[in-house]
Amino acid sequence: MSDAVTRPVTTTSPGLLVSLDPLLREWLPRQRWFAGKGRPVAGFTLVAATELLPAGGKLSLHHLLVQVHQPLSPAQGAPPAPGDCYQLLIGAREALPPRLAPALIGHVTDGPLAGRTVYEALYDPRPADVLLEALRTQARIGGLRFERDGRLEIRSGLVPRVGTAEQSNSSVVYGDTFILKLLRRIVPGVNPDLELPLALAHEGCPRVPPPAGWMSAELSGQTYVLGVLQPYLQGAADGWELALRELAKGQDFGAEARALGRATAEVHTALARALPTLTLGPPQLDVLVDGMTQRLDAAAQAVPALRPYVPELRTAFTALADLAADGCTWTAQRIHGDLHLGQCLRSPSGQWWLIDFEGEPAKPLAERRMPQPVVRDIAGMLRSFDYAAHSVQPRVSGWADTCRAAYCSGYAEITGRDPRTDPVLLRAYETDKAVYEVVYEARHRPDWLPVPLSAVRRLAAPQPT
């Protein structure tokens, strides 16, 4: 029998967002997960508001879904447009204790919270505990829904601490037992960060932590996934940090790369069993090649340093189109969608896990849920080895090549097929990824631009027949 808790709908005072408006305009753009940087915030629309702790107490807690309005371009006078919807967890106190100083949003001067200080509530153990208790009891609070998988017990009393890693979402660790990933930029529909780990759990795949619980909102007949609770992998090392440490010591990473290739293959194999696959024939491949070509042309317009390589890079895509015209087909399935070393964790015993199945957050949800060739994930990991090799000085000769080869060999040990035996498809996806990296680095990290440009030079070189 379910222990679901049903509570009456409780909405925050409608004047709350108006009173928070000037504070949020300053605070939101400074957050790592805010996607609208570089454009001023023109205003907000309240999508939903729920009181998780009532405003009358010493501490109140407000769950907000807020749509941010920003000009489509940074030019002055550009009209604001409805933009991204963000999930905010706002705490309010009469005075903020020193330990919560990093969470400060500001002091409210009017409205229902006048005279109180508001802050990012995830930094506060009491509000964080409210979320875990709601998941444990499968609460219904206003339009919020808290669910859990009965196979994993959620104990109360676990001490929460906010995650410190900078990322596109936020996380809270409960004791050494669970981690809650709270999505920040939300869209309606089935989120792959919940969908795929659930599917893999049902397949018994041990390479992905199974969801213990999740929170969502039901609004106007649509579901918004807000957060996912998963087991906390105590002592696990981030794949990127682990690779850099081994590089700095001059240690070989080939055995780890091979094991990571096997883990990736196990996940891909389980996803192919759990969810539908499809065949990419000439019409679908024409669309795929057209998209890659258009991205290359747009990147060359944006980054002049790319232009000398465009003719040779384009051959990576035309070669794929030629194979399609000859009747070649490929299988597409659900994949990770944004795979790199930072999306992998290694246990002290040497086991690898894959995490963060959200895909590339900037892309539409429907696109992130489309079946794709597994080589897209593989190309992302191969590029990640290259980035790691360029991150440590002095460079370790041949490190990335060794890792790339070991990863593909490990993948083949599980699937029976080495990704390198499909060189045209692999080159096309790796080229597309490197072109994306060139644009990203030119815009955000110019000092890193030589890393993808070195890959561009390699990929543009004459290819063996």
C-alpha cells in the first residue's frame, strides 16, 4: 500500500515574484546554471509557486518555476521575449546566519516577505531535508509530485550538504547515501535524465545508478521533471579529474580507458534492449549529413581560424553521404548524448559508472530523445581524451592515442564490433564534435581554442583509403 501524502494546494502569495524581481535580476545571471548570460533580464512570469514551509515561521521555503524574459540579442532596444523556465528554491529568514552568506540573494523591502532576507535554500540543511522527506513519503504539495522507487529505501535523518561542483544543475548529497540532482532549466516532457536510468535499472544494468526517487510538477496537463534522487557513489572519482591526476604523474591510463569502453558498451547494449531502435537509411542520413554540413559552414563564418580547413572537413560528411547513396544503413538507438570523462565515475575497486543522461541541455528535448548511432557517444569520449592530454604540461606523448585505442578495444570486447571498423561514420561524428568545440572555445574560452583546432588539422588531413 502506498504511503503517499496528499496535501492541499498551497500557492505562494502572488506579490512574491514582484517583490523578488529586482533581486533576481542581479542574482540569476551570476549563477553557473543560468543560460541567458550576456543578455539583460527584462522581467519574469510566474509559472508556478508553492510554499513548502509557510511564510509565517522563522524560516519559509518557496518553490518557484519562473520564466525569464530577455531580449533576443544584447542590442539595446531589442524587445524582450519569453525565455527559459527555471526552478528556484527560495528560503526566507529574518536574518541570515554567517554560514549561509554564500547563498544570499538579497533583502526584501516590500511584498509578503518585506523585511526578510532571501537566499538559495539548497545551502540550508532544513530546506534540503524537506525535499528528501517529501520524496520519502511520496508527498503531493500543490502541483508538485514526489515519487520514489520502492526497491530502494529512503531513510529520514540523512544530513544534507550542497554539491560544490559547478555545473548546469544543482545537487544535494544526503549523508553518504543519496544525491539529489535538481534540474534548473526545465521544459515539459519526458526528461532523459530520469527516463534512461529508469530503463537501465529495469534491465539490471549495473553501470548507471538507479533512480531512488524523483520530483515533478503537473501544470496545465503537462509534466515537468524537476529532480532525480540516486545512490551516492561514495569514494568514486570523477573521470576527468582521475585522468588529469594520472597524466600529471606520467601514468598510463590505457587500462582505465579500456574498462571505460566496456562500461560504455554495456550501457549501449542495455539501452538497445530496453528501448526501440531504428534503421537509418538514405533519407535519414541525408538529413544527418545536411545538419553536419550546415554546422560546419556556420562555424566557419563565426571562427575565421577554421576556414582554411573547411574543404577537407567537408569530405568527412560527403564520404558518409556517398556510403548512404550506395545503400549503406546504420542502426540508431537511445544513447547518453553528452558523453565525456566528466560524465563518468570510477569506484575505488575500479568499476566505472556513467551519469548525467540529460544530454546537451541547450538542445530541444525532442532532439535529445531521438535515437542516434552509438558512435556519437564514442566520438565524444575520444574528444575528451584529447582534451585531457592537452590539459597537463608537459604533454605526455601518445597519451591520447593510447587511450582512444584502448577505449575502442574495450568497447569491442562487449559488443564484438570495434568502432574503428566504421571509420567514415566515426570521422563524421568526431569532425562534427570538433567543429562544435571550435565555436564554443572561441566564444567562451579562447585560450582553449588550440585544442579543437589541433583535432581539426588531424581530421582534415588526407584519409587512408
